[in-house]
Amino acid sequence: MPSSAMQPRLESVTCANPMGMHRMAYWEWGTPDNDQVVLCVHGLTRSGRDFDVLAQHLAGRYRVVCPDIVGRGHSDWLPAGAPYGFVQYVSDILTLLARLNPRRLVWVGTSMGGLIALSLLMGLKRLPAAHNDAGLGLPENRCPQLHGLLLNDVGPEVDAAGLARIATYVAEPTSFADFEQAVQYVRTVAAGFGPHDEAQWQALTRHVFVKQGDHYIKHYDLRIAEGLGVSVQPAVAEMMKAGLWQAYQDFQLPVLIVRGEHSDILPAELAERMRLAQPRAQLAEFAGVGHAPTLMQADQLVVAEAFVAACMGAQS
């Protein structure tokens, strides 16, 4: 494999929003004609570069695609009047998948990235059968390319306490005079990532803070926090939760639930319910970690790589 395939290539796809069009950037590893694709989707305030270490391990065998979800990283910000939320994120991912045209697909979703996957499955499940052949590439099983789903520290429902913790810092217009201060900030708000060395913390900071003038600021649109504060009628919230659970339970292919031992987003009780509700689910828990495992550490990489390989090797 040429050495260039072991480095990320920055690509983009044009997506629609209620006010017009926007560009979603994605980082691609491996040979671009490989039709075995690992799609890695990051958490709320993060970027596709979170998966650099995992991608380097997988790029020799698969095409690894790591989007910057709209409003983050190198992707465009949505214009005023176009809300951030899962409807938009799912739409963008469908546009990306149409571009990638994978034969086999394994989805690795961290936190929000896992919820996007479940939201996609829920939406596809509700498509009328008559739409199956309407140019969507979605035969009767709705997403035939998808051969496995790794849910990294997230499930069909989110613990309220963990969500409240995240909401305290997402919209803060934080800036720092030097990069080292930004690194210390990330170490504080992302303490749940668990122990990492200094080089790893720098890598976890480099793509979520960007230098603007003399300061380092967050590399995302602060408006992404608006959805966290939306008040939803209890009946609607319960219906949404029920839909996500149903989509999760009806998924008939391998699922790997990854959990940090001290996670406040995916409590142990919820993870066990997920394992019991899904016949093909496995649960991997990592000690000394909260929300969420970064898939950078050796023990986490071994588990993730083995799951991807098993899914890619499985027969349809």
C-alpha cells in the first residue's frame, strides 16, 4: 500500500439544509477504491480526527472515513435558521454514504456518533416499502451495506446527569492565549477519557481548538449546544426513546457496546439492558475510564479491531 494511503486525506461532500447547502468535510484513510468501509463518527464537540489512531490500525485493510459533523472541525457551520440536530446529521450521513457507495460498512460511533447511527436505523425502519427502490439504494433490509455497529459509550437513551454535565461547557466561548492552556482545559472537561500521556492529550486537543489571531478557540459552532436545551414534551421524548430502542432491538447484525467503567452517559444498568435486549450484542467495559473511551489505548484498539474484522469477514 502506498504510504499516502496511511495518511488522512481531507475530502468533502455537499449536503442540503433547510436554508440551502453546506459542505461536510471528512477524513479518509486507506485506498479510496476499497469498498469495505469503516465509518467513524465522533461525539458532540469533537472531530473526525479523534479516530486517527484507530484509522492508522485499520487503513491497511479497509477504507476508513471519519467525517467532521456539520458545525465542527473543517465542515461548514449551518446558517441561521437551520437547526443543529439528528435530522440534519442523519441527512448528511446518508449523502456521504451515497458518495462512498460501500459494499460492506461497519459503523463506529462515539457518543453522539452512536446516536446518529441509531437515529438513522430508526428513520430507515419507518420508510414505506414503496420507497425501497426509489433510488435510495435501500432494499428490504433498509441498509444492506451495514454489517456491524460499535456503540462507544452510548445507547438508545442518555443518562440525564451526564447530559447535564456536558451542557455546562459546550456553549462556553472559551479561548486561551497558548496551546498548553487549551490542552489543560481538554484534560479537565474530558477527564472521563481516562489516563493518556501528554502527546495523546495534545492530539485530543489539536483538532478541537484552532488558533484565531493570538488565541486558541473552540473549533466548532457554539450553536451546536442549542439542541441540548430544547424542551421536549414528555410524551414526545418517550416516543423518541421507544423508537430508538425498537431500532436497536430490530438490528439483526453484530453490535459491540463499549463502555467506560465510570461512564455517566451509559450507566452499567443501561448497558446490561442493551446487552440483554439485543441477541447479537457484546459488551466490552474498560476500567479507569468514564465517558468515553477514546479507542486510542492498546486494549481498546484490540477490541475494536477484532470486532471490525469479524463484521467484515461475516457472510451476508
